[in-house]
Amino acid sequence: MAKREVERTALTEYELELLEAKKFPIQRLELVKNIFLFSCYTGLAYADVQKLKRSEIVIGIDGEKWIFTKRQKTDSPSRIPLLPVALSILQLYENDRQCKFRDRVLPVLSNQKMNSYLKEIADSCGINKNLTYHIARHTFATTVTLSNGVPIETVSKMLGHRNIKTTQHYAKILDRKISDDMKDLRQKYRGF
């Protein structure tokens, strides 16, 4: 029997913007939103964000802050340059007592609570998707990186994949990316 292709869900750029703009008066929802967004902009899975230590935020080859960690699932290295949104989220929790005490970057709740609160967050933002934590990783792979021209080899390395086939399964090719890639070619052949 052939292995069935799993439909991977990611937030669109619009949905990501909706989420970023939404301010929650309930502290637990604001916390979960921030941690989820952190993964949308780093590609880290729940287990990797939960165990992420302050010492794993380092200055990279370019003089900017990076995450240098190992994936819990595969024990493979993952090196991720931090984008501005992820950096600003880290700053929100740098003086958090729980984080300091546990030597963690973010005060991550249980996966069950995170997913439960993400459903509330999705409803509040008008996002009609079954929002689970793993969608953050797909969002990083597709919406944040691949659809903005980051090569699949680079995305694969940041996600900590051992081979590119894993990344290809993760990131369905986006129609917008295909359109952008073909625009110049279409122009070239218009002269015939």
C-alpha cells in the first residue's frame, strides 16, 4: 500500500500578521501567542523550544544572534539566525524569574495546554484552521522562509533535517513561489 501524502498546514502571511497584531488581555493567551510566534520565526518544534537554554543563544558568524542547539527528536544540530520578531519575543522574557531559575529562554507551558490555548487564539483572530503548535514549524518552512526565496537547502539545515527529502515533504511548493520563479521566464518567452 502506498504511503499517503499528509496535508501540511501553515499560516499564510496574512494570518501571521493577524496573529502578531492581536493583543490579548489574558496573560496566558498572550504568552502562548508569543511562544507560538517564536517558533513561526525560528522553525523550532515544541520540544526544542521547551528545552532551549539561554546559553544556546549565541553570536553567529555574522555578528548577529543565532540559536545553536540540537533537535530533541533527531539529535541533529540546528543553527538558526534570529529574525527581529523572534529577538523581540526573547527580550520580553529575559527577566522572567521562572526562565532565569530554569535556565530557559521562554516559560513554555505543557504541549496540551499550548494546543488548547492556540484554539482560543485562532478563534479570537478569525483564523479558520485547527491551530496546533506544530503548525508553527510548517509556517517557518513555507511562509517565512521558502516563499521569501530562502533556498530549500538552507531551510533544511535550519530545521535540523538530516536529508533534504524530509524538508521537501515538509514544505509543499507554494503557487506564489512558482509564479514568482516563472515571471522572468515568461517575460523572456513573450518575444516569440
